[in-house]
Amino acid sequence: MRYTPYIVIAVIVLLVAAALLPAVQAAREAARRMQCGNNTKQLCLALQNYHDTFLYLPYGARNRTHGADDDVRVSWGASWLLSTRPFMECASDYDKTYAASLAAEANDYVSPAIRGVHHDRNYKLFLCPSSPLPETQQLSNFKLTVCSYAGIMGATDEPDQLIDAKERFCAGPFGGWAAANGTLTINDCVTFESCKDGTANTIIVGEVSDWYYTDAGQRRNTAVNIGDAGDGFHDAAGWMAGTNLDFVVEKDGPAIPANRVCNLITIAHPIGSNNRHGKHDSAPDWGTLGIGRCGLNNPLLAAHPAGAMVGLLDGHVLLLTKQTSMLILKRLANRDDGGDIPDF
């Protein structure tokens, strides 16, 4: 069979393209990872600036009270994400949100008045460019950005290697746990001074930006501000929402019901846990061990091949790999356990 020069050239071009494709894809992922790291850093710097202004970090999630005299009613308050907005060139939106909240008792942080301020805004700094999750969600009549990042409440104890949790735990949704030994907590705020392990050894923000799978192989959205994770359940959520609970986390305190806290996680599972192989996977099933819709133990999870991006209290950013030990990860999430953190 005789091959024309054009066929030979076409074959060569295809071979070269096939050889170059992995390199191109790797370069694109490197660029996306760099952008994700920049997003994480901007959130960390905003939290630092908040602390410089008010001398404490924002509430991780807080409730909202409204009423006259002693007749105070608790409703959905704001998340830590909203507190970053004045320090990320979005002071105007923040002012409108706060004014709307003051205007009427019904205007809590999942209400139409609040969602309307941020309807159809494109908050790119909230989005990991590698994430396959939907960038927006429809809540009532409003389209809101689905944030790829969660605040770190702390960590659970590590079996056989005790982390000093100082009894700041309570039962959480889906059979999990909620901690208050981190930097962004429920109905409370902490200072840099209380981070005894040092600001370079304490994580405050991490990615939750990839699919999780049920034992039956169905995809679920792990974002901790999602209104519908894919399991048919719909409820109040959004990146502005904090909590409508009226207590802080403490030992033997009230258990936290499902879907009552947004935008926060407590570290309990390895980085990259996604149950991709269903019943053959060692990761928990969806709806168990704290993993679920707005689950407080949803793992640090990203579409980056190696691991997930985290931001530390001093402002620097790391890609923590899937090989990071649970002991190191939990000590990074705990602000004052006092344990040595090996190189990571």
C-alpha cells in the first residue's frame, strides 16, 4: 500500500498532538491550582485584616437575634464568608446586606431580602477553577455562587494519639462531631493570641470542592453551603448563611441537628476521601460519620490530582496531599493542642 505525503504528515501531527496533550493538560491544571491558591490566600488575608480591625476573628457561623426587650427570637445569622467581603473590595454589597438585615425581623441571612443583594453576582474568588461542582445554585428565586471553600472549626481526636481537644466537642449531623478547637467556630470568635500552636501551624480555610459518592455510586455535592446536594433534599443554605442555633460547641452540649450550620467543617476524615468506589471504598457512605448535605465532617476534597488547598492563619497557602497523615492534619486544624507538628 502506498501512503501519500499528506497521510504521513497527518499521522505525524496526530502522534505529536497525543504526546503533547498530557503536558498541556498538566500546565492547565497547574494554572488552575495557582488560581485556587490565590483565592485561598485572598480569603486568609481578608480574615487577617478583619482581625487587625476588630482584634478578633469573625464568628465562623453565628445566629441572628431580633426582638424588643426580652422578646428575642433567634434566626439565621451570617457566616464567616460574609465578614470577608469588606476586605475583598465588596464593601458596598456588605453594607447593603447589613442594612437589609436591620430593616426587618424577617430579613435573616437566608431571606429574599439578603439573597437579593447577591443575586446573580459572579464571585470568582469563591470558586476553585478545577472544581467540577456547579458554580451557582438556585435558591428560591435567586441564583447564588456556591463557594468552594470552608472555614475550619477544628478537629476530632485522633485514635491512639490523643490530641488535646480541651473538651470542646458535641455531637454533629449524620452521626458526626462538631469541634470548637479551631479558628472559626459556632457562635463564638477567637483571637490570634488563642492560637497557641502559632499562626504558621494553624489552618483556617480549606477546599470542599469535588463530588462525593454514595455506596450506590450516585454523586453528591459536598459544598457546605448547598441547598440541594443531589439527594432531593432542599432547605435554607447559601454562602451568607451561618447558623440558627443558639449555643456554642462544648462537651456534653446539645447535639447539632442536620442542616443547621453552613460553611464550616470539623476535620475527621483523610484528605481526598470521596467514596468513589462505593461499597468497595473505605470512606464512609453519604449520610454517615458526619458526611452529608452541609455536613460538618465533609472532608477536605478537591479535583486537584494531588490533594486540596488550605490556607493558614499567617496567610500562607499549601496544597496538602492525600498522603498527609491524619495526626498532622488534625493538629493543623486544632489551634492549641500543643503537640509537635512534623514536617509536612
